[in-house]
Amino acid sequence: MNQGIKTIIYPVKDLAHAKALFNKLLGIEPYVDEKYYVGFRIGDQEIGLDPNGHKQGMTGYYHVDNIKKSLQSLLDAGAQVQQEVKDVGGGRLTAFVKDVDGNIIGLIQE
């Protein structure tokens, strides 16, 4: 089951500056504050700042219940794998595909 886009990723060049800006915009401190990612949570929405995001070209994750099944469905529809299913920590799985227009689609399974 697709739960929709719950994670929005902002590619940033200056992580410290972006963190300060989003802290003011959202009015909360990040729950993750690492050199590779800063994440803010508002309800079930995550706003992420990724200093490597420009390289990946991805700006959001579709939250899914079964990442392997969802990935295969996208591949069957003509997408190409950009990143196979990968555990990024704590059992959280991610994968990226590129659609026929070159758009990057991120999948995440909690």
C-alpha cells in the first residue's frame, strides 16, 4: 500500500545555514542532526535537508508498506533502478528509480 509522500527532501549546499533557516520556518529543532542529513518532524511529515541531494536529484519519498513489491511494480511499468533496496539504518529501507522522463522517485519502508 502506498501511503503517499510523507518525506520531503531539500537538497542544500550549506547544511548549517539551511538548518537555521528551517528551524526558524518550522519553529522546532531537528530530531536528526548529522553531517549527512538534518531531519525535522511535524506530525507524520518529515522535512529533510540533504547536502548530497543535488547529486541524487530526488526531492521526496513515497512511503510504502512493501518496498520490494512497489519497486518491482515501478520496474514493470518501465522505470529503471537508480539504487536497489538499501537499509539506511534502523531497519529503514530505501530505493530510487528513474522514470522514462528522467525523474527520480524515492521509495521508503519504515
